[in-house]
Amino acid sequence: MSRIKPLVILGSALFAVILLIPTLLVIPFTNEKHTLNPHENSAVPASATQQNPMLQEPAIEVAVYRSKTKKIDNIPLEEYVKGVVASEMPAEFELEALKAQALTARTYIVKQLLGNEPISAPEGAVVTDTVMHQVYKSPEELRTAWGAANYEWKMERITEAVGATKGQIITYNNEPITASFFSTSNGFTENSEDYWKNSFPYLRSVESPWDKASPKFKDQVIVSVADFEKKLNVKIKSDTVGEIISRTKGNRVAQVKINDKTFDGREIREKLGLRSSDFTWKKQGTNVIIITKGYGHGVGMSQYGANGMATEGKTFKDIITYYYQGTAISSIDSNIAAAVVAKK
């Protein structure tokens, strides 16, 4: 009897262990970290890096030549875009217009970063902070320009607009576009080849009736006959200043003839410092009176047109696809980001 009792106790213990094995197999080790999904219970969803490759790419910086300090500042991409939007478009504009401006600014600089050689920028810089490229102001400069009372609310709107489009650019055939923009149209935008040499399929003339509400829609310039003749190297022989021979699809001056010399509209605009190449003129005594419509080259997105569209309830996507025909809004993919970083 004394030998049987220990055997019974041992058998009962083994049976209890066998019953516990399935339970042990399914109970997790609560003191270990989950390793199957590193994004579980984190602030960033598992698919976020797939949706926005910017989250997994090295930080992109923009080398900006600061015209006042004569130095080059390396500015993080999104901070640079904020400075451009704040400098190029009134913060009072509709939020959807500001978002559209953020997309154009980011697209412009990404295309510049991918270029082989900086255009009109000092060595070591990609762009300047002037109208030669895109106007950029630092937070300190904006605070001075806007005043302390307005800085916070204006910067809050700019930050919201830029954040809503973070990591996105405008593309055509999967490539960043030449995202040109300007202040105010004459009622139409311009085909790119009617102002520049190159023809871009997405920079086509479209109606832009909203611009008539812009304070910059009409302008008058008075130039003395002497200055007019000097700047254009011509002589006015009669009361007729010159004959407008043809206009572009965007209703700007294509060619004008003054005596035996022919000029294109852009040349007249630049030499006389006019707001637009849509102009009419007349001689009045010793002066030439010039009336212009619009402000800027007229190619791409009209800023006042964008604001007008936004006022009517259009989204930034509507604005972009209207002014840049056939384009898409895309995330900066890993190839573009890698190419930008590699060029540093």
C-alpha cells in the first residue's frame, strides 16, 4: 500500500499538467512587446508610410540664398513652403486658395531641386528668396512685415493650408510640372508658348472671369514720349503710337509695330515696366497713356482667380486641375525624394 499511494499522486500531477498545456500555449507573454505589427497602438497607422513616403524618407532641405544677409540658409522643405505661401499670397485669401498656392510652391521647388543646374542662383544655393524664383520670408521677417498683432492668426492659416497638402505636388505624366503662377489675369490665362519659348500641354489658356474683382485688374501708366522713345529705341512720327498687329489666345498683345520696328507684347511689357502684356495706348500731348489689364505674365494659376473659385465653393483640387490642364496631385514618391537628397 505504501508503494501505490505515491504512484497515484504522481499520476494525478501529470494529468493536471497535460490539461494545462493548451492554456499555456494561447496565453500571451504580457511582459513582452508586440512584434507582429510595430505600428499597432501607435500614433501612425500601419499604412501611413505607404500612403505618404515622405514619412520614411530623409528630410529634404532647400538651400536658399538670402538676398539681405548674402548667406545661404538650409530650410526644411515644408517650412520653406510656409514662407513662400505667406510671402506670395495674402493670408486673408480663402483657405482652399492658400492650399492651391502651397501645392504650386512645393511643386516649383521640388522641380528646381531635381534640376541639373540652379537657375540664376549663387553657387551652393538652389533658389533665391526673390521674384527671380519664389519670394520667401522667414518667420522673423513675416512678424515684422505683418506686425505682432497679425502674425499668429495669419501664420495659423498658412500652416493649416500647407499642412493639408504636406508631401504633395502637381504632376503631369508622373513628373513635377512647371508650376507657374501670377497675380491677376485679364480674364484669360495664357498659353505658355505665347509668353515663353516652350509649349507645355498643361499650361493652356483658360477663362478666368473671377479676376475682374482684383484691385490689380486695371492699371494706367503715363510715360513721356521722350522716355518711351528711349526705352524702345524708336521715334514716334505722328499721333499714332503704334499698331497692334495681333493678339494671343489669352487676348494679350502678340505683336505690335512702331514705324518699321516690330515688338512682341512681352518685350514691350518688360521694357516699359508694365503690369501686363495686355495693353492699349494713345499719345496725349507729350505723353503716352497706357492702359493695362491684369498683373503678371498670365501663365498658369491666377492667384485672384484661385481665390474667386474658392469663394464659390471650389476646392484646391478643383483650382489646380482647372488652371493646370490634365494634371494630377501626387505624393512625393520615394524615387523623387531619393533623387532630391542625392543631389545635395
